Amino acid sequence: MDVLLTYDIADTSKSGAARLRRLSAVCERYGQRIQFSVFQFRFSPTRLARLISEVEDVIDHQQDSVILYRFPDNIEKFANHLGRPQQKGLGEPWMV
Amino acid sequence: MDVLLTYDIADTSKSGAARLRRLSAVCERYGQRIQFSVFQFRFSPTRLARLISEVEDVIDHQQDSVILYRFPDNIEKFANHLGRPQQKGLGEPWMV
């Protein structure tokens, strides 16, 4: 399943900046950053449930907003990219 | 059709800040901001094509990234909201 995550973390305070770092670290363990506050994932429903639970542990539920969007098929079938190309698509080999 | 737009504008320069303002103004004419760099739209394929053309006029195609995601049904069927609730959903009446 392909999933997109967008976030707004109230990072003007020290604690907000810490939450931002922790959220990024969690998301980077599950998928790939495609824009500053947007991540993309390709994983099972079980891993999605684990990601959600880890994100819920990190964010401030009054100040921060995180939205996950589940796609019924390959996310690229629903996407139009304008401007700078995305560094790497999901499923493309990592250049190591 | 429900559409999500996410953007990364290289706004460290004066011209970047101007592009950011112009992109926001374009998006606000077609839909609703739901997070700092995320907009949601509910409109026809024709209006999507016009939005894309206006966005292409505004952005720097080397530096900026804009991605639009088309949803096959009501976007809320695909979304999980964590933390701060979204100010207003698409299609909900505006409180005036």
C-alpha cells in the first residue's frame, strides 16, 4: 500500500523543534521524504498501524497536525509532478 | 474530483518568497489550505487543468517542487488525521 504523510509541527518553540526532529526520524525509518513536510511510504497495513502509533507518541495533539493518505494503487498513478523532479520514486533502486 | 497539492518553494531568496505568495494566492482561489504547504481542492478536471497551468506560470521549474494527487473518491475516505483537527473539511459550510 502506498501512503502519503503531510505534517505541520508547531516548531517555533524548543519542544516543537524536538518533536519535528523525532517525527522526521520516525518517518525516515518507514519511508522517504519527498518534500520538506511530506513523506511517502510503501508498506503493509500492519506497518502503517505501527507508524501511526509511533507518530501519535511523538506529536502534540493540540498543536501539531499530521495527515496520512492511503492510495488504492501505485501513488504515481494519481500524481502530477510540476517543477523540480522528485529525487527518487518509491520502488526505484537506491544508488549505493 | 478531490485533489491534494503539496509544495516546496525555495523561498530563501526574495524571488522565492514572492513565488510562495503568488502560489498561495493561486491555490486559495481554487481551494483550501489545510496545512502550511498543503492545499485541498474539490473541482472538475477542467479546473484542475487551469490550476496546473497557473501553477506552472508561477514556479521556478529548477528549484521548486509541486505535486498534485488526484483522489478517485471523497478524499476523507483515504485520510487519517492525527493531532490538531483540520480547520474545515471540503464541502462543509463556511461559518459566515
